[in-house]
Amino acid sequence: MRSEDRPTFARCVWDEFCKLSGVERCISPAEFYVLEGWMDQQIPLPVILRAFGEFKGKPRKLEAMQVPVRRAYEFWRRAMCL
């Protein structure tokens, strides 16, 4: 991911997370660390959003999405034969 795309990517993920959780707030350092990890792994935005869409309930922290995002990413990699 290009460095100039990272802020837009982060904003999209955070906006969707806030919609899912039902709470509008600033991202914490721990949550940014999780988000930064997804960017470093180059997990595609649609994969993250799919994991958000399949999540049951309202997560309070972005860290709660780590396992669903990892599973969605593994599924995507297998489907793409990567």
C-alpha cells in the first residue's frame, strides 16, 4: 500500500467500525496499532469490510475485530490461490 493511501484506508475502516459499534469517537493508540497491522499486511479494504459485515453484535474496540478480519483474509487468500 502506498503511504499516501494509508490515511484514506484508515479513515474508511474507522468510519465503518464506528457505524458497526454505534459509537462515534476517536481511535485509541491500541486500535490504531491493530489498524496499522492490517495496512502493513496489505489486507484489502473489501476483506476488512466483509469481516465487519459478518460480525454479530456491536464491538466496543477494534481489537475485537482481529479474529474475524484474520479469518476473512485467510478465506480471501485461499479463494485467490495466494
